[in-house]
Amino acid sequence: MGVIFKTKVNSNFDFEITNEDISNLDALKTSENEFHILQHNKPYEARITKSDFNSKSYQIKVNNNAYHVNISNELDSLIKDMGFAIGSTKHVNSIIAPMPGLILEINIKVGQDVKEDDSLLILEAMKMENIITSPRDGKIKSISANKGDAVEKNQLLIEFED
């Protein structure tokens, strides 16, 4: 027995697709994200408009009709049943100083919403400016340092709300 992919389209329709179904598909890749498909002698033009590999989520247009598609396999189902999530958000509650240094700039305020990779502060160490970025999306709970402060390695700098 081959691999079975569980597919949910527009959060309403569930399908199971096997390797054999995929092998029997008459599809021709016409460009990086576009395909010409023949199904029961009827032609279809399909284009992947958006994809998120981590969440296995795709936006697809077939003959100018838009569809949102989620695809999972047996391993994804097992991981979900075990209580883990693929591509889940990092859960970091605080940022500590990675090295001793001087706080040159603080780019955030308490209560501010930040996105992953946003610049939070600049720490000067050994005559180099180190930009400390947000490890996750979240809201700033507290800031334990001020511009101009000398900080030690592992000193608490920023806390996120849960």
C-alpha cells in the first residue's frame, strides 16, 4: 500500500490522495508554479499562487477559481496526535544578554506588539554593534535595561507576555 495524503480544500472538502492517484495524473509543468492538467479529457490550468511548506498550506488557482489547500500525510497525523505541531510558533518568554556590553539603542516600548525578526535593541560589545532581534511574534511585557546601561552576560533584557 502506498502513501496516503489527506487533503482539505477551502476548509470544507476532505480528500484522500494516494501515490497511485498522483502517478496517474496527466499534468505538465508549464512554468515554475503553473501546470496544464487533463482529467477525464477536460483541460485545466492550475497555478500555485502562495505556498507555506512548514504548514503544508497552499493557495491554488484552477481555471481562475481560487482554492486554499492543506495537505498532510500519516507522519503529520501521528505528530499531531502526539500533541506536537509542525511549524509551530517558538515560545520564548525572555531575552537575555548574549555577552557583556553597552545598550546603544532600544527600539521598542512596553506593551508594543512585535513580529519575529523585528529589531529590539542594539548591544555594543567589543566595538561591534549587535542587533538583538525578536525570536517570535509577541507583546513586550517588560524592558529591564535602558539606553546607555552596561549589561552583563545572561542579564535579563526583555520579557514577552505569555
